Amino acid sequence: LEEEDEYGILRPTAYAIKTAMKLVIDSYDIMGDSFPKGSPGTDDQGNITIEWTNLERDRTIRLFCPFNSEQSIDIYHHSSDEYAVEDIISVSSLVNWLNWFNGR
């Protein structure tokens, strides 16, 4: 793909890719087969968002990996009775929320 079009950046930045890959791989190493399948997406700034949705438990998690290191890596979690956004400090934060997502 071209790097940009009239709407913005078409590909995620190298920083966003490295950040998302590290978090996903390290989380999978800890969780193994209980690591849930997510849906990745990008935006016109080169950010990556990975979303996990569990309709049975009415839970959603969105991991936001920014296009550069000046922005924070965030995780948004939502259920029928709570929601919040927090900065990701370590892979254990993501694992904690993915376990919550799985109902553990």
C-alpha cells in the first residue's frame, strides 16, 4: 500500500506494530490457549487498536497502541456495570484484563 492517502496514514507505524506485537506475544506466553482471539485495526494516524468482544459475558476490551512513544498505551474495558480506561504499565496489566474478559 501507499504510505498515505487523502485521509491520512494507511499503515500502522513501526512503533505501534512493535508495541502491539510485544504485548500480544508476551501475554500469549503467559496465558497460553486461554488467550482470546481479538480483532486488530488501524486508524489514519498509524495507531493500532485490538478489540476483544465477549457477547455472552457482555464484556469488551480495547487495547490502544499509539503511533509514537509520546502517547500512552491504553486499555479500555467495558461490561454492563462498569467501564474505565487505564494506562498499560506492563504486560501483566493486559493479562489481568484478558483474564477478567475470560471470566477468571
